[in-house]
Amino acid sequence: MPGTSAPRVRHNLRPPRLTAVFPDILTTTLDNGVRVLTARLPHLHTATLAVFVKVGSRFEGPEDNGLSHFVEHMLFRGTAAHPTSRDLNLAIEGLGSALHAETGRDLSLFCITLEPSLVGSGLALYGEIFGRPRFADIDLERRLILEEINEDYDEEGVEINGDDIARGLIFGAHPLGQRVIGTHDNIRRFADADVRRHFARHYTGCNMLVCATGPVDHAEVVEHARRHLGELPAGTPVTATPPSFDQDRARYKYVRDSGAQTAIHILFRAIPDMEPGYMAAAALLRAIDDGMSTPLHYELCDQKGLAYSVQASMEPLADVALFEVSAATSSGNVLELIGDVLALLGRFRDQPVTEEQLARIKRRYRLDLLGGLDDGYAVANWYGGPALYYPPPNFQRRAEQMEALTAEDIRSAAEHVFRPDGLAVAVVGPLSRARRDHVREIVTRWR
């Protein structure tokens, strides 16, 4: 009717009791040191088998940088029973699956998802891959990796991968500051002996963990793992040297690139996963960027049009974490975008989130948590990777920690993370000298 307003919809923002079937986590260590972790999710219809290995760029010296990634590629080049890459892929695809593999800074991951009745067959394939690799066609694989690495350099051989440049600024000479994929010179130099040496050092029982999720039986998984992975050499544990930081002010690096847009990477040292303040930092991330109504998108994209997309993320490593804001924009917007991002982040040190914002953060976290319980791959990553280094927190404990957070906890996390002595900014794009010098001034004067 004229003169009347639509009734306001009120949401119940009180936290509901979280009802979920949290997985039972069981771990058995085989005689050779391989750890077998299962997360039983009886409501799923597929099983995920993930193998985590303590091998990555943080375990490499400059002369070996890129070797972990090289070995990962070479493991697809056939085994004794499946002598060619096609034979091996046919065996994997014959199970209805595909082998996903990736190399990171802390670890390497190999993962397949299949029917629960084929878990034994999947572990048999892992036994072939890690027990009897052929490491064939090394020169062909070298060519492929060199093609991959070319994406990160311009035509004059200058590195233009802002993600890696920013991490080099944060970690300096520590191995975590190295590129995962390595350097052109190293990739051209690596020989069969290097691949076999690195594989023999890292792909051993005491440096590997098998994680099975889904409607799996722990005893059966352990028996299959013992049969197919129990003969791997035990080896010697590799240790991760923690980074030391002597940074006392913000760091900035500009790299010229002729692309149409300028890439921006803003990094802070954050709170490691197992420290008490980690969950507050995770909530802080959601306060800044978790949907189109949160300020990073709403203020900078929706209202100011400074970029089509700006993202915030957090990367937890074994003993450190990184908080990152990344974006790509036209050169004319770079100064305002960087200045506004830093101002926005600094604002969270002084202004606690409202109760309404806090309730929304917790509700969205709960939904993601529940969604993760419907995803065997997500559960495998939740438990398997961290378990290489420390006992990972369970879903229920994380839910309880999130519900217990206060607005002051989040403000305190912002105060801890958003500091000039933990800041690094990398900018890659076609900026004039005046503009890039102005960016340097914005970064180094930020407090």
C-alpha cells in the first residue's frame, strides 16, 4: 500500500549449535616410517588417496633449486610395471581416476580419487610410482619444464612472476625465498644422477604420509599400504630450517613489464598455523575479503573501480604464514590502489569489527567447515599436509576456536600482522619512473 514500507527481514545471528559428523582420525606408522592416516567419512561415495612428501624448494640449496619439481614431473615417466608415461596414465585412468600432483615450498602432494573398493589398487599404483620409477625421457621432460618456466620471464630473461618476487623479498636468502620451479640454468643442468639422488633422499618412509579419506576402513588401508609401500627404504628424516627475519622496514621491488596491466602483490608475515593467534588471523582475512560485501571488493572494486578483482589470501607454511593481497590493474590506478589497500588494512588495527560483522564471519566459516566435510580432497589436505610437521587441529576444535573469537582478538591480530617491518610489495608492469618512485614512497612511508 502507498506510504508503507516493506517489512525488514531479520536474521537470527545467534550461533547455532554446530551439528556435524566429524571424521574419526586414526594414524598408524609402518615399520619403515610411512605414516598412514585415515579420516573416515561414511557419507561420501568416493575415497581420496593422498601422499604427502617432505620435499620442496625449502629443502633445496641454490644449486638444486627446482629439483623437487623436476623429480615430481619425472615420476610420471613410467614405472617397471608401466614402462611409459602413457602406460602409467592408462593404469591410473583405468581406475576411473587421474593423478594430481603438485610441488610446493614445504611439501609435494600426489592425489587420486576413486571408488572405495579400489583403494587397494590405488595404493598398488603408488607402490609402483614410488617404489619402481624409471625416470625415463629426462631430456623430453626438461623441455616441457623449460616451456613452463618461460611463462615467468619476459623476452629479455627478466623474471616477471610477482608472486615469487614478493616471496623473495619476504624470505631473502632463506630457501623459502626460492622459486619452486627453479631457474633456467638449473633445469638445463639437472642430470639423471641428480634426479635419483634427490628422490632417494626425500621419497623415503620417514618423510612420507599417506592419507585416505571417505568411506574407508583404517585397518584395510593400513594393510594395503604395508603391502605396497612397506618395502620403501626408511631413510633419514629431513628437517626444515626455520626462516629468521631481520627486516626493520617495508621492502619494495618494481619490475618493468610491457603487459597491458600492472600486477601488485602485497605480502605480510602472518601468524603460523599452530600459534594461538592463527584463528584470529583467519577471521581477519574473512573480515577483509570474504564475499562481495566485504571492504576489499566493495570499496576498491565496486565503489571506486580501481580493479576488476582484488583478492586477499593466507598461505600457511610449516613454521610461518603469509597474508597476501594481490591484484592487477591499469598503470593509472596503481598509486591509488596500493595506497587504499594499505590504508584499509591499517584501519583494522584501530577499528574492531562490529558484532554483526563478527557474526557473519563465524557463520560463513561454519558453512565452509561443513562444506569441507563433504569433500574428501579438502579433508585430506586439512589433515595430511600439516601432519608431516605437527598434529593438525581437528574440525571440531577449529569450530570451537572460531566461535570463541571476539572483535578484540581480530583487532589484535591485525595489529600483529599489519606492520611495516613485515611488509613486502612487488609491482610488475609498465610504470613510468615517476609513478614507480611514488609507489616506493607510499610503501616505505606506510605506518
